[in-house]
Amino acid sequence: MLLFIEQFLNGLQLGLLLFLLAAGLTLVFGIMDMVNLAHGSFYMLGAYFAATFTAMTGHFIGGIVLALIATLLVGMVLEVVAIRRLYGRDHLDHVLGTFGLILFFNELVRLIWGPAGMNLTLPVWLNTAVEILPGVYYSMYRLSIIVVALAVAGLLYLVIMRTRVGMLIRAGASNREMVGALGVNIRVLFTFVFGVGAALAGLAGLMQAAILTAQIGMGENILILAFVVIIIGGIGSIRGAFIASIFVGLVDTVGRAFLPDALGLFLSPAAASTAAPALSSMLIYLAMTLILVIRPEGLFPVNAR
């Protein structure tokens, strides 16, 4: 039971990190009809910015704030300089153009920070364990990731569903031509949404940087899971991204923890430990395939609201 509670929390933490990455991706995809493979680069930049600014200022929270601002600005500048040229073009052009941006950012990071990774040093008050239940201790930092990500998810929901900016974003996701005809500056809206999406990805990356080393290309593998999330949840849907992220995080983490014991009843220990991670990943993609067959628009499509 203790192992299950710990792995459940780890899966929840992974799911919430996926949500931060997928939320910006689904907004950009849903509003701009833009396939942005370079979204994972903001995840990487957030990690490097946080490690750099924290070392420069000697203050953890200050470094995090500066990293978020820097990632937001990079996202907005990139949208104005490069992404804007791809609007209205074929999705293949989006894929080729943003794949080139992945290579650009990877080499840019190599030039600025070097090929070696960077570590984000935690303050003492985060580098401890806290008793969440009698006899059950959990990492304070991982618990803080869950709390911060839930707070950001709640704030994002309020902004999207209860404010004028959120109304414009939802309207743009449903019918951007009509929003433009009503006098809304679509270019400014697109730049804002793209920048916020970049900042959310950067937040996920800097949170992960203290657990894993910030390294070149770190956003590319997790971006695949983010695409799975938005396909399951529904393109453009924040609620769908949240629920699908939690599902994917729990299936991946809990499956990796308990499938070896289950498979060990039929296979040798070595074969079970090898097959369990692959089977956990397969379950996620099988779920995505099932959703595409039964409900191609996702669980919570924007147009259905």
C-alpha cells in the first residue's frame, strides 16, 4: 500500500507536468491550427533558464520567475519572427518548419551552455521529505510540483472560462475567422497565446530540471506524450488535456511499478522487468488508438461544449 501511494503520487506529478506542456500545445493547435513540433524546445529552454538564473541570483524563486519571463519572451518573439509565416499553410509545412526550429534550438543551447547538462539546485526547504499520512513520507519538492501545477491548472481554467481574454481564446478555437471579423486583433491574440503556451512548457521543464538533468533534446520525448494527451482529451480543450494528462501519467507510472510483479507470475524476473516498461507505454498508445476509433474528436472536443 505504501508503494502504491508513492507511485500514485509520482504518476499524478508526471500527469500534471504533462498537462502544463499539453495545455499550451492544445491551445496553439486548437486556435491557430498550428502543428508545433518545437513546443518541446520551450520545455528545454525553461530548464536551462531556471538553472542559469538560479545560479546567477543565488535565489531559487527569483530564478524561477526570471526563467518563466524569459521563456514567455522567447515564445512571443519566435511567433512574430518565424511561426507567423506558417499560418494558413499545409500541416506538412508546419511539421518541416518547426522540426527545423528543434534543430535550431538544440544547437543554440549547445553554443550557449555547452554539450554538458546543467543541474537545478534545490533549496534546503524543498530538499526534504514531508509526512503526508501516518508513516508515509514523500518528497517535499515533488509534492510542491503537484500543488503548483494544480494551482496553475485552476488559474488557467478561471482565465479561459471566466474572463474576456478566455472568451476570445475559446471563440478563436471554435471560429477564428468570425473573431477576426468582429474586430479582434488576431495577430496579438495569437502572439499572446503562443507566449503563454511557451511559458507553461518552460514551467514544466524547469520543474523537471531539479529531478533530471537539463540536457539538449530533453523536450522531444515528452512532447510525444503531450501529443497523445491532446488527442485523447480533444484538441483545444483545457479540461480534456487535464483529464487525459492525469490518465497518461498514472498509467505510465503505476504500470511500470506493478506490471513487473504481475508479469513475474508468468515470465522470468528478467523478462518481466524488460517487458513491463514497454507494456506500460503500449497501454497509453492503445488507449489513444481506441479513442481515435470510437471518438476521433477526443473525449472533450471544443465544438461540443
